Amino acid sequence: MKLRYILGMILSALLFTGCQSDDDPIGSLSSIQLDKTVLLMPTSGGDVTLTVNANAEWKLDDIFSVTLGNKEKAYYPLPVELNADKTAGVYSWLTADKLSGQAGETTVTFHATPTDGGRECTICFGIGSSKQFLLVRQGSLEATDMTCAEIIAAPVGKNCRVKAKITRWASNAEQYGNMWISDGTGEVQIYGMADKDGKFKNYPIASWGLEIGDVITVEGPKGLYGTTHELIDVTLIDLEKSLLSVVSEDANLPKEGGDFSVKVAYKGSGAFFNISDEAKAWVVYQGVDYIPGVKTIFEQNPADSAIFKFTALPNEGAGRKGTIDFTSSSYDQKTGKTSSSTITYTVSQAANVLPHGENPDDPFNVAEAIAKCKAIGSTSDGVIYYAKGKISSIASIDTGSYGNATFNISADGKDENFITVYRSFFLNNEKFTSEDQIAVGDEVVITGKLVNYKGTTPEFSGNVYVYAIKKGGGTSHAGTVDDPFDIASAIAFIDGGGTGAVYVKGIVSELYQGGFSTNYGQGSFYISDDGTKHGDSLKDFEAYQVNYVGNRKWTEADPQIAVGDVVIIYGPLTYFAKYSVYETQGKGAAYIYSLNGKTE
């Protein structure tokens, strides 16, 4: 807080105290007296006491404001409320053990939390219209010269002074003066600025005549809103007007590219540009038109203008962005110094959205890839395609000099209605180095050229590699009574959209809901591959309301299942909060096919 504000508080206190005798100490009224007018709290936090002498009942008052001349400063000792521990919450960092007191002498204990910065507030004690003020301060309020990077690293509450350039306006900029500033070390938001009369929320940008590119020196406390580092309610200390301003809005170009112009107003010796490395390959300079400023009776030194012309080349890939820096300089003959101003202009271009099947984020499914192969024929059309499926079988994996693999992928992991992936490399188009890098059941996205080999075999052949992989748990099973699913295969079947009743084998790991219900005659329990309840949805499988062996209802006379029993369960699979074999087709649709090898 500035010295003028501290003086303002003292003056305001005097304004409100009314007449008092020369013998009265500062901070006293005939009706209420405080033994301190300034309470200094330790930065480490802790308690400080205050003695109140009053001739009647007193209380901590609410919001009030003080007007001195044409400058208004509002103080907010927030309306106090009792916290859960029955203390009075004055501010988030300050509490008091009493909100009010009776006539006579009362001791009030204030408690402050620790801080690495500096902060203060004004608290009002009142008896009717008589008011007495207490200034509570913790830490140093003297501003420290800092860079934006140092402000970002500084603790909340630290009073900071920084010199930086205005880079962009923030929300509610016009009325509140919210903006972003940068000095090259980082970017900090200003949240609130006083105008020339010291008033807040009073259109400070217009009051000071601020523009993007101006270099300002401001002072204020550090704040943090979420992840945004701020300086709050700053005072403008110094202003260096920019030698130029960019009149044109930032360019947002279509994927086809095209021409665009940037109008720059400058007061230095010319205007110059520099295209960033990110944009040099696709932003081409075409020329510039200079337009001198016209003097008027109102403007004796008008800015000249330069209209820079550029062309953006067509975009064949992802969206891209670059910048163009515009600079103007001026030499001062009196001082022998050169000043310079630079403003950054942003150029963005939309992505070239690739068609379905040619876009890694929008690949073919297996059926679509097979249809595309048949449409292309036995000779590749040269286009690189993408297709997503599950490995259904593996013909070969070479980890030697060739480093490639040949395998099939299908929609559901079954080795039918598949497309062959011929001599594919692994991720990042690198050679296979281990046979366990892929397995049946893995979900993959394959990229490469498509052909219908000899008119009979749809396959990826040419520039083929695994673009992405999601491990499916290793060995795949058919889900039949002779080859029941394990847990991983059952999950892969569900994830692949498989339908119909199948067989799943596992070891009982936990009983729940009483094991079975005498009302419905179904049981509910968990199974896993090793009989352990892992608490992992990819390892624990739920058998929910399944019938007993022989697809009949359970009775108390039936031998009950126990943890460790080996079961094969038959029924439809689903994912309902967890992976399950489930009675989705009606009570009793799922049942225990075998219990410890016995089917009856």
C-alpha cells in the first residue's frame, strides 16, 4: 500500500473522530479508546492483543469509505462472521477472538497466518456514530523491483514493482484496466489499475492513454488466481509510449492460405519486420506501402503508416502458428541514445483436415479398410491409409536384420473377416526387436498403403508400420466351451463390441451380496485369472446374478462356491460400471457352466 494511502487512513480516522481534547491520545474518543492505532503482526504468524476501553457496548463495523478532496479510497474491513471455532473472521489471513464488547476494558486478540509478503487492513470499532480505526499490518509493504519471472516466483502478497510492455488486453480491460504485460522473462496479468485520480474501476486505460506496445512501470501486490500470476490494483508509476502500434487484427488464415496485410502506425525512423522461424517456411513477404501522416491543428506530430503485404502458402498438415515482429526506432540527438519499440503480430493457419481413413485421428475400421482394398485393386493408389483393429493371429515376427512382422487384424480379434498386415515395422516405423512387442488381442492402428493382393487378399503392403498400440493382455481365446475366454480376452471382447453369450474361465476371488439370493436364486461374485481380488477393473471380472450349475436357481441345499473355486461361466458380457458377465437378457441368462470341473 502506498504512503499516501497510509496517510489517508490516519487523516480519515481524524475526520471520523470529531472533536477531542488536546490531552486525548491519538486513537481515542471520549466514548471509545484503543491502546494502539497500528497493530504490527509478525510475518511468522501469531497473536497480538489490543485493549479497548469503551463507555458503552461496541462492535466491529462493516464497510465504510473516506473521501479526501477529489480522491476516493474505499476500505473494506469485510463484514465479520463467526468461524467454526467461534473466532471472528476479519480477513482470510486475520482473525479476532471477539466481534464486540461491553462497556469497560476489553482485551481483543488478533491472530495472523504466516506470510512472505506484506499486507494490511483497516478495522473500524464503533459505538453508534462514533468510530475508531485500527490499522493492522503484517510484513513490509515497500515495493521491490522485480522481473516478471521473479514476480511469478514471488509469494502471494509481495509488493512488486516491474517495468514491462503491454502485450494484450484481458477481460474487462476497458473499465478495470486488466491487461497482460511482459518484459521478456515471463508474462504477468494486471488485475485492476488506478486511473489518474487514483480511482479504481474507472476506465484507467483511457485515462492514461495506454496502448498495446507501451512500456509501463507499475506497483502492486502479487496475487494468484488459479494458475494465473497477477499484480492486483496496481498504480502506474511511469509510462513510455510505444513508437509504433499495429492497427490490424491478428491473421487467422484458412488452410488454402492467401494474401494478408498488416497496417503499422509508427513515430520512429521507419518500421521494419522479422518473420519468426516457425513461420518462415510458409509466410512470404510481398512488399510494403508507406503512407506519411498528415499534420492537423489538433495533431502536430502524426504517426506515419506502413502497410506490409504477405502471402501464406497452403497448409497440407496440422494447424500452425507463427509471429511477425514489427520494430521502429528513434535517435535522440540531445541524449545520444536510441530508443526502440517492438510489437509481435500473430499469424495462424487452419489445419488441412485429412479424409476419413487418411487421418490418424479418424482411421478406417477393418471392414472399411477391406472395402477400400477391393476398390483399389491389386496395384496401390499411393495413398497412405490408417485402419484400427485387433490382432487376430500372427504369422511371423522377425527380430533380426529384417525387423518386420506379418499378422492379421479384425474387428473383434477373431481370425475371420481380417485384413493382413504384411511386413510391418513397429512404432515410429522402427524395426521389431522383441517378439512380445505385439500379441493376439492387442488393439492397433496400422498405417501404410492398401492393396487387394492378387485380387483375393486385402492387405497393408508398402510403407507399413504400427502407428499406435493398446495392449490387449496377451493370449487370445475363442470364448467357446473348449477354449473359454480368460479375463483379458473377455475384456477385449467387450471393448470390441462383441455380442452374444460366451464362456469365461476364472478363479473365484470374492463373494458378495451374500453369495446367492434365496429370493431370486442367483449368485454374485468376482473372478480373476489367479484367484486374487486386485481392485483393478482390468483384472477383476464380475459374475452378476448368475444361475447355478445346470442353469437352475440356487438353493441352500446346493454346494456353495468359495474363494479359490475354478469356474467357467456362460452368458452375455457387458460393461456396466465394471466388466461383467451379466443377466442382461433376463434373470438366469448367465449361469455357472462348470464348478471345479463339474457341470452337474
